[in-house]
Amino acid sequence: MGTMEFKKDANAVTIEMLLIVRPQKRKTVQRVQTDRETEISASHHSQGQPVQMQPDEQAPVITSYTNEGTHVTVEVHPRNTTPQLFKKFSLGKGVRKLPSLTGLDNKGFQENGEGRVPLPGGKDLHAYPWDKSSLKSMTLDLQQFEKLDAYASKVSVKNSIEELVKALLREARNDLEKVRAIWMWICHHIEYDVAGFHNKGQRSCEPKDVLHTGKSVCEGYAGLFQQMCSVAGVRCMKLSGYSKGYSYRRGQSFTGDSDHAWNAVYLDGRWHLLDSTWGSGSVNDSCSKFTFQYKEFYFLTHPALFINNHFPDNSNWQLLKPALTLKEFESNMLYNSQFYNLGMLATHPETPIIQTVNGKATISIESRAPLLFMFKLQGTEEHGLMTLKKNGMKLEIYPQKTGNHKLQVFAKPAKGSEDHYNEVLEYTIECSSVDKNMCFPKDLRQPVGPSWFTERKGFLRPSHPEPIIHTNDGRCSITFTLGKDISILPSLHSDNTSLTEDMRRRHIMEIHRGNQTEFKIHLPHAGKFVLRLFAKKKSDPGNYNYIFNYLISCPNTEVKWPVFPEYYRNWAESYELLEPLAGLLPANRNVQFKLKLHSIAKAFVKGKDTSPLTLSKDGYWEGTCNTSGCTEVCVMVQENANLKFSYLLKYEVETQ
């Protein structure tokens, strides 16, 4: 049996509690002192001491300290004697609820208001780190809940907790479905009390008040969940501890009182964790508005994932082997639910704060399947180089200023209609030095280089699989095997050029040989350039769509290549120019021409005079033309004797 006495003075409320358990031949008096629980306030809990024995003159006394500072004193008295000593403790100003006996070490059991409940044991523990198998702590087929979920989320009974649970359980056949029905109802009907979060005097965490008002803070969510499970006949514990939720800052330390509450439920002979507060939705950055946004992730979450942002007062309730220390919890990377929901498995590094090395920081993500990513460094997609991998991505960051920089990583599925990128990671980049050589053109788009995504768009077997192409003489050649019915449009961009878009395009020559396409690139000067590639179906009359880009780097300041000759629309994809490649010809010279042309009767080069080209045995049209007395030279063809000449190429001639 138990008794409680409340005493109020100007400074504190003192609670005296006596719990007596009557075995056959002795009485046990248990005195419990717990720290005050707080809400999402980012305050923290002190460390405790090992279990120790202390003698008492009147009776044997066992004093136990859990790892997290909970103080339990047990006195053993002979039969027919009366306990003499009461333990008093203060909970601060105002009337407060007696804290739940959460995480007490009581020889394998603890009280939850209904009797003794088994504490987590060996069969409850999961291996840490996460084995990357399942997001849940038990095998679930979520489709089996579809009918129950739809029913439970629409139940509108609110006159009493008992009546509400009775209505919810009409569709529940076992303890798992009971818990699921209660979970779904709370997540869809109880909103976070943002006003109560900022003003404790305006909130109540009593289950009946939470039901009546339809809102509360985490303590109220967890208390209502526990009470509803009690009515439903399901073992449930309300747990408290530290959390990486609202107001958490990367790298912070946790001290003082707990700041969050959640639950554990006992199903199929094993404890499981859930958080209905976080399952119901989220608040904005200022915690002034709550939005219902159901999150399946926090229902029976695998403990190795739950520990990522929930650190219980008692390490037993981590349900992990080995359990994490508070220091490990503080230093570990924070992964939100979207990280796991999208199929991501791990990151490197696994710390939220990264120091640059020679001006560079590298982050990589491992995922089950291909995903699309983007990033923001201080709010922009600058100063980074992201490449997609079949199972993740790699990101190199080169801050152009020293100091701390906020890095956010976003992701979305590769397939489906999802256009919105979800934030999945956040880092702090500490930059001590800047690499000015890694300042990228503003036209560079992320991700960079070929990937599984470009393969799906028909760009197969690239000659350059890496995102950066290095050239010292200002020339490079890139080849792809193209899928069927694909037309490509390339463009060249640089921050340090005065060339028009048309002239920049003329620094690229496109050559087709069957299903293989080659791009010859001659840079106009040294520097960093972006080669963008657009594509569309040949049968599609619409516009070209951007696919991906390369970064081309040339440090040689002596580079100064001219444009390629200007192409006319009669130039066919199957044609190929071998020489001359420069679009600017020297004056007063005999220039050799060599082209591969198909299905034509005659070919000519026209300057001041017209010079015929002849078809060689190896299938090339060849000849010479003198550039004296002209400002331009053109290549012309005649498909048959009855057609007029059509222009294919135009060269300019240097002025004398």
C-alpha cells in the first residue's frame, strides 16, 4: 500500500511517500527520490553513483543510486515493527505531480502504478551499432494496420479515457493492435501545446486534461499514452531523459534535468520504444506553431536508431548492448527520421562538427538504393562538389572563408512524384584555412559528373567518370555511348570570359559514330569551365532538358584556342570533320581539308576561288584551298546532279 502527504509553504512543496510491500515475514519500506522532470527546455540530468550498501541503527537500509542520479532507499524491518523514518524531497514552487518511478533499479522490477513491471533484460536488448536490417524493433507488416489505422484516427470519443479506449479497441484483436490504435489516435488528435511550452502555468499534463483540451507537451503525451495502455491492459512505462529535438544545438552538452518524455510498451515478451509526441508532428523554428505531420518512424523504433535522439535517465531503457554513455550520445551525429525513411544507412564522418584539412571537408552517405541529393553551405549551393553514387553520395566542401559554416544535406527518392527535398543531415564545418584554387564557377550545378542518374537518361559508359576533367593544353575529348533516340545539346560556361553564348558553344565540336558521341573541347583561355549537357528525344519537338555537367580545369595561362568552324543546319550527325578544326584560318595559305561525308555527289571548298574535294579510297573527301584574297571559306556539297549546292561549314580568315 502507499500513502502520500502534500505540504505547502512559501518556497516549496514537500512530498512524503511511504511504499510498503508485505512479504510473508517482513515489511519493506521503500523511499524514492527522483529529479524534477522538465519539458523540451534543453536542460539536463546529473550523473549518479554506483550501488552501495549503508548500515542503519534501527534497521538494515539499502541505498541505491542509478547511473542517472535516481535515489532509492529501502529499509527492511522485522515483523510487527513500524517504520520510523520518512524521506522528504522538494519539487520546487507550485503544486506538482509526483514523478513517475521511471528507470528504478528494483531487482528486476519497477512500479508503474499498477504493480511490478519487469525491467529490461537480456532478451530485450538489441546490438549496437545498428545492424542496418530493420527500422523497427519487431517484424511488422504496416499494411496489416491500414484498416485499424483508418478507424482509430477517426474515433471522436472524448468524454473519458475509459470510453475512448473502449471505442478504439473494438477493432483491436491483440496487444500489438491495441497499442497501434492508441498510438494512431494520439498522433492524430493531440497537438503540441506551444503556448504551454513557453508558459508552464498554462499547461496541464494530467491525462484527463490532455484528453479534454486536445493538447499538451511531451509529458502529457507520454502520460496519456501510459494511461490508455493501462485501461487497455497493456504494460507501458513512461520514460524520461535527454533528447535532440527542438532547441538542440550541434555539439551541445547535456546537464541537469531531463527535457523529454516518451514510452516503452511490453509486447510479445519484450520491451519496445515509441514517442507519440514526435510521431504526431513538428513545431516551427520558434516553437510558435505546431503542424500535424504523422511520422511512422517513432512507432516501435529500433533501439539502435531511437538512441540517436533519445537518451533515457536509466541506461537500461536504451534496450541496447552495449549501452551508450552520455558523452557518446552528445558526440554522435544526429539523424532525423527522413534519413532512415529514405533508406540511408550511414554517414562518414559520424560527428556533427567537422574540421577542414587544407581547406577541404569531405562527407559521404551510404544508402540502400539510389537517391537524389542537394546541399546548402550557409544557405547556398556554392563551394562544394557533390557526386552521386549508386548507393549514396560524396560531397567535398571548400569554404572560401575561415570560421564556422552551417552545412545542410537534403535528399529525395530517385523515383516517384516527390519534388520536395527533405533535410536529412546538418553539420558544422570549422574552416581554419581557405583553398582559393578550389573556387568554382557560379554556373556549376550539383551534382557534378556522370552517375546512375545520367545512365538512366541515356548517357552510358562515359570516358570520364569523375566530375573534374583536368587539361594542361586546354583540350579534352569526352565520349559516351548514347541510348536510342537521344539528341544532345552542349554548352560551355565560365565566370571569366566575355564570349557570347554562341561563341562559347563553338568551342565544342560534336562527333557521332554510330551510337557513340564524342565532344571535342578547345578552351579559349585558362581557368575553370562548366560543360553543361542537355538532352531530349529526337522524336520530341519540345525543348532540351538539363541532365548534368562537368567541371573542366586548365591552369595553363598560355592556352588560347580559337573556335571551331560554324556549322550550318545541313550538317548531318553522321558527318565528321577531321581538318582543319580551327574556325580561324591563316591568310595566304594553302589549307588541307579532310571530311567524312555520306550520300553526296560532289563537295567543294569556296574561298576567292572554288576548289573541288575528291573522295579517297578510304572514304574521306579531301583537297586544298588557298585563303588569299578572301575573308571567309565555306564547305559546300551537292547531294545529286539535279540539286543546288548546300553549305555545311564556314571558316573565317585572319586579316592581313
